[in-house]
Amino acid sequence: MPFDRKAYMKEYREKNKEKMKEYMKDYKKEYSKNNKERIKEVNKIYYQSPVGIKNGLLNTWRQRGVIETDQYTFDELYETYLYHTNCEQCDVELTTGRFMTKTTKCLDHDHETGKFRDILCHTCNVKRR
């Protein structure tokens, strides 16, 4: 019977989980130390892509306590957020961008329950808190 490298490697990984875990931890640390500029470039490109923008926004919402509900999953919430052009409270045209203005688009949510309420301008969102 010929040597089955795939089965051997699978068995080795199962027997040496901690050893492999430690090796990967050291490898990642060494890689990131030696490739800081490359990682920075890749991250910059990723976070400017549509997928990167979406994931960055969803992570921000999760960190701020927004939760998925029966009514909205995060993907549905993102689609709702993306296509709203006016504040649901004062009907001002919403803006997006790097800097916060009075008309910047905000996802309003209940800070106690984490449930989504509306898409508002920054001014209305601050007043509602």
C-alpha cells in the first residue's frame, strides 16, 4: 500500500493541535512584523472595496450594540441603510463621508435593547438619545 500523505498530515494535525496552534501564532506574528507595509496596502484596498465598506460598517454597528432582530438581519439592515436618501424624521437629504456633519446618515437604534429604529441625520439621531 502506498504512503497516504493526506491521511498522515490529518492525523499529525489532530495529534499535535497545541503544537500547530503555537506554530501558527508565532508564524503570524513573524509574518506581520516582516510585512507591515504589504498588510497596510492590502487593508487599505480592502476597506475601500464595497465588501470592505459593508463589513466595516456592520462591525461598527455590532460594537455599538445593534442586534439582528426578527424583522431585520444585518444584510437587510445594510440594504435599508444603503438606499435611504432622506432622514425619516426631518426629511433632510442625507450625506455620507469620512467626516461627521449635521446631515450625515446615521443608523438609529435603542441603546437598551439594541433594536434598529430609523435611518436619521446626525442631528435627529443626537436629539433622540
